[in-house]
Amino acid sequence: MLAFTLRRAIQAVGVMIAVGIIAFSMFRFAGDPVNQMVSIDTSGAERAAIRQSLGLDDPVIVQFGRYVANAAQFKFGISYQFRLPVTNLLMERMPATLELAICATIFAMVGGILMGVYSALRRDSLLAHAFQAVSLIGISLPTFLIGILLIYLFSVTLGWLPSFGRGEVVRIGWWTTGLLTLSGLKALIMPSITLGLFQLTLIMRLVRAEMLEVMRTDYIRFARARGLTTRAIHFGHALRNTLIPVITVAGLQFGSVIAFAIITETVFQWPGMGLLFVQAVQNVDIPIMAAYLMMVSLIFVTINLVVDILYTIVDPRLRSTVSRAH
Amino acid sequence: MTETVLSVRNLQVEFASRRGTLRAIDGVSFDIAKGEVLGVVGESGAGKSVTGLSVIGLIDPPGGISGGEIHLAGTRIDNLPPEEMRRVRGKRIGMIFQDPLTSLNPLYKIGDQIVETIRTHLNLSEQAARRRAIDLLAEVGIPAPEKRIDGYPHEFSGGMRQRVVIALAICAEPELIIADEPTTALDVSVQAQIISLIKRLGRDHGTAVMLVTHDMGVIAETSDRVAVMYAGRVAEIGPVQDVVKNPLHPYAKGLMGAIPTLAGEDKRLVQIPGSMPRLSAIPRGCSFNPRCAFAFDRCRVDRPEPLVQGAQSVACHLYDSVPAESAA
């Protein structure tokens, strides 16, 4: 078990180094950063001095080593546009994105599992067909369109919910939360739905398909032959077996939720990392872009690792093969 | 011994399909007495498993019982509401399926699955149910049951898993056990152990056993009586020695002729020509007539009803005292 975890952790470090190479090479392909910092009338000598002070004269490999060493300590340099350390900028924005992503995922998981189980067990009911139809919309409509439609309905027409921003936030240490104020919670509703809708439909379809599959297995037939109650069969036996792939997908999707937050954050002007990234792209602010890439990859890799470990907890078969194999 | 546990009368099972209704079971009748083992043999698709599933009420839509009656110890069970039928399953009828590797939920300890079943049917505390589960595991021959009870299904071999499945089937002291090909998925050496276990349990508890298999060897070894099924009907039923040594129905004769023996090594095995008809194309009259060497005109028109011949009962016109000419 420990060896397995360790092995996965080493693999994760390998992935992060590969991402580091890509992030680092962004600096080299996006032109001379010194040109971005100085004005037109800066002399060549001054430019050389800046270049030297930034270490841009060193061999590529030395620069890369320095970049990775700094990145490992969460130092990503200074933003070109804000003239502030990138790490501070990202940390300031991260709570907003994480709160949004977590709320969206909870919404997607709870809704998706409930709807999926219902439409698997009551396959021919009207509501199950309605869920299927809604899920088709959720899968095929682009995120930004759903966001704009929601704003049009609930902000512009009905005036119930704010159309942009996070509302009032409360500061707890370095973390800012919108979960403790009414305006913060209201502001969270539409972005969460927008961001989570795609995942919700995905999870719902997955749960439905898996559940139907599991209901056909021999152990469910045997459970029925043992005279267990329908409730015990559906929720004790079938659902637990269904949840294994669902955990994987939902876990892996959490990374994409954070990545997709870019669009939702733009639509709702949500002050998170995604919005920061979009602004950075517009202004060719490479340190922010590179740092964002590293952060999102780190989140992805961490989630993958956690999902792998969770897997072994849920499925006893993996536990023993894992310990036997190592 | 004469107390009847299961009585099936004129059972009909139909499956609705796009091309009309298919009759999988057509007029099957048999009884099983207390402590008796009834073997049910036949080719794949003869309706053996469907018969077993309809007794325990697990025929899934689009299939369903369309006629006949099933009585368990005097009570009619084929028309019970689903919730009452659920209480019969596992409590009064235990079932053993073919593949022990897939019969157990892989995510639960076997002890939890046994305790769950015991507590569904018997009013026992968690600890009492666990003690009973350990006793059951010991009874079905699992070594160190107090340790193995906390094992997961994948930690058991196929034969051991089938023992666990049997423990689950008998955990509420059922009056009837339906074993649907219980040894087909197992090694030959393990098969014998499982068969003798089922036989011993039936004897010790006075349980009636319906043993569905296509293995005549298993039947000869275990059963008191045997029913030979063909195309959804019982061709012949009777005491196992009689049917094996002196089969009456031409199909049963063919089936017994196809059993290899070590003694008659030089003899070629007898084959039954052709194959069983599909459900959608069952011939008129006797369903066996196109493959039967003794078929005459009446067999192609008239469906044979079971005729008593000593201890045996056979559905074949050859044994009808009414001459074929007069019937035609």
C-alpha cells in the first residue's frame, strides 16, 4: 500500500517536471521578456543590465533549473502587468476559484447521482425521460451560453440573483470566502450551476449506465434470490458497485472543472484564477500564464493521486492485488 | 418422505418478443418430496433453468408465468404479491447459481453478506447472526470460519466460493433448495465435493432439492428422481435408477446412450441427430418427432401427454395403449 502510494507519487513528480518544461519554454517562445518591461527609449546597455540581473544570459539549462527550483517553492516571478509576485496574485484569486469549483462539483455529484439512480431504476417513467432530455441539453449547450441564459432569466428578467462578482466576502486568514454572507451565497448559485451542469449530465449518464449494468450482474440476481429487500439491493449492493467508476470520473473531472472555470469566470466576472489567466493572455503576461499552467497541472496530478488511493479504499480487490504486487 | 414440499402443476412460462410470444415452458408438472433430490436434465435451452427461476419467482420481464400453479408446502406461491414473494425467497426457497465467481458481491466481506441475509429473514441480533454465519461456514466445510468470515469473495477459490454461496442459500433453513448448474463452473475434483455437500445438507435438514444440470453423471450420483426436459416439456420423469438403466422416451434413451463409460471403450457414443428446435419453431405434435427414430404419423399431429409406466411417467405415443391407427 505504502509502496504503491510512493510509486504513484514519484510518477506524479515526473509529470510535474514535464509540465515545468512546457511552462518554461513558453518564456522562450513568446519573445524577449525584457522588451515587455522596458520602454522604447531604453538604451541597449540598460537592457543588457536588466537581462543580466534577471539571469537571462545564463545557459538554458541553468535557467530551467532555477525556474523549477523556484516553482517548487511556489515562486513564479513577477507579473509583467501588475508588477506583483505571481504567487500572491494567484493565492489571492485561488479561494474564489476553489469555492466555485467545489460548489459546482457538489452540485454535479449530488444531482447527477440522484438523477442517474432514479432514471436507472425507473427507466420508463416520464421523469426519467425528462432527465435524459435535460442531460442532452447540458451536454450539447456550451457553458458560456448557459451562463448568459441564466443571467438573462434570473438577473435581467427576474432580478433575483446578481449577474456578476462574488458578493461580500469574509476573510479567514489568507482565505476569502463567500459562503458566509447571503450576497456571497446568492452570487455563487448561477456560476456553480453553469460550471457544474456539464459534469452533472456526465455523472448522471454514467451513473445510469453503470447502474443498469450492475443490475444485470449475477450477484444482484443472487441478492434477489436471497430475498433481500429492494432497498438493500438497490442502495446497498448496486449503488456501491456503481460508485467506483463515478468516483474516478468525478475526481478527474474536478481538474477540468477548475480548468473550465476560465469560461464561467469570464461570463460572471468571477474574481478567480481563470479570470486572471484570461487577462494575462490578453496582456501577454507570461509569468502568470506559466504559473497558472503549473498550478492547474499540480491540481490535476494531485487529484489523480488521491483518486488512485481512494480507489483502493473502496474496492477491496485492488487493495490485495496492490499489496501482493509490491 | 412422502410429504410434498414443491408441487408444480402444468406450468407455462412465456416471453414476449418482437416476433410474438415465445413459450419457454409448456405444461411442466412435477413434485418434490421432503428430503428428496430431483434432478432436472436436458440440453441447453430445454427450459431447466427457467423452471427453477419461475419457482423462486425471478423470471424477469418480458417473461412471466402465464399458466399453471406452483405450491410450496401446500401454499400457492406463483401468484403472491412481489413483497410476499421476496420473503419466500431466501427464507423458504434457497437458490444456488452456476458461477460462484460472480454470485457474490465483490465489495462486501462474505460475513457481511451472510449476516445481511440472515437478518433479513430471521429476527436475530448482529452478534447472533454472526455466530450463526460462522456455524454455517463450518457446516459447508470452510476451514477456520471465524477467521474466513471477514474475507472478501476474491480471497476464496471457486469451490470455496460455491460453499459460501451454499451457506447463503441455506442460512434461513429453507424447505427447498434450487441448485442451477451448481458444479458446471467448477473443477471436476471440486464438483464431487460440492455435490456431496448439497446431498448431505438436503439429507441432514430434510430439505427438498431441485438440481438443475446437464450432467447425467451428477444426476446419477445425487438424485432420487430425475426429470428429463425437452423443448420446454417434461419428456420423462421417474426414479433415477429406472430412468438411467431403462429409459422409455426415445430422447431419454438417446441422452443415456450419449454418456461415455469407461467399460465400453470401443463403442462409439450414440448421437441424437439434429438439434433442439428454437422456441419460435417448435414442431406440431411431439416436439421431438423430427429427431426421433420411432416417430410415426400421430407424433406429427398429436401432442403426447404424460403416461404412467410403473414408477416412471413418459410423454410418448409409443407407450399409449390406444393403437395409433384409431387415433388418426
